[in-house]
Amino acid sequence: MALAGLQNMKTDSIKIYRAELTERLVERDEIPEYRLINEKSEQEYAKLNDIKSKNFLYLFQLFPGNGTDTVFVYMATGFTATGICTSLGPVYLGMQRRDRIQFKSILKIKRMNGQPSVVKEKNAAGEIIKRYQIDQKLDTAHIIFYNDKRFPGPADRITALRIIQVIRDEKNKIGGTKAEIFTTEKVFDDPRALVFTYYSTIK
């Protein structure tokens, strides 16, 4: 398997986690507003049928066969209420360290030969299937995802992931970098805003 410099890594299985965020009408400081709410959230929202958009966030957990550290790939996607894909990316590559994922690479999203370039096309016969190649390094990243506990093993299909904190290095205006800390509960007013549940396994 070749993935941004991991040419010789043999993968036993890939476990996929997904977070489904739907744009919902909520009340904040007595003011109604639309916000992305995780489907596993316990936050109250107005039960309306006019869903504006959805975001599916994926965490791919790659279990190597040689006993080395687990690799994670994060990918974000965006869809309209009717299911048309409007955005793909960013995609990050990182390594698991106990209760955290250290992302160090941003992967390039490349349209495969012969595929349409517009992501959100749809014809009268149904969905247009588009294939993209995501395996080359585009840039360097310095992002850490902290889970609320150690990550589950390959056979565990019940335990969810709950990202409680994100740390990202940003360029400082006077030179160098500075760490920015985002605590999920404070940023989203919701401790379950970034809950990823088991979706499927690829072997």
C-alpha cells in the first residue's frame, strides 16, 4: 500500500468511523440560528423538515499487519439536502498515539483520468459516480485530535470515538508558529459534537 510515503505498509483491515452533522435550527442566547448538529448529539433543535445541508466526516483507521502504529486518515465531505456532493476535503494523514491522532500530512485530492471535474453533477438517470485518487502528500500539517479514551481495537465495532479537543499549529504574524487549542464542548456548546460511530470495515 502506497499512501503519502508509506509505500511498504501492509494493512490487515481498515475500520471506518463516520460523524453525520446536519444543519439544524437551534436557539442560542434566545436567538434562533442554523448550526451543524451531530446526529448523536443530545442538544435540542427544532424538528423541521427543511434540512439545508449535511456534512459527513470520516476517520479511516488502518491496522497494519506488522504490528507498527495504527494509521488514521481524516476526510470531510459536504452534501446538499438532496444528497448532491458539494465538497470533498480536506484529507489528513496521521499516526495514532494512545488517545490521540497526530496528523502531519495533508493529502492531495486528484480526479482520476476520465472522470468529470465537477463534484456536484447529477443526471436524470441518477447519481454520477466520480472516483478520486487520494494518496499523495500535498502539504505538511500539525494537527492533533484527542479522543476521550484509548482507541478501540480492530474487532470492536461498538465503541464510538469522541474527539474532545483539537490542537493546531498556525503561523504567527511575527514569525514561527503558535498552537491553537479548540475544546469541542466550548466551541460547539456540545460535548458530543464530534462523535464518530462505527460505519464499516474493509479487509
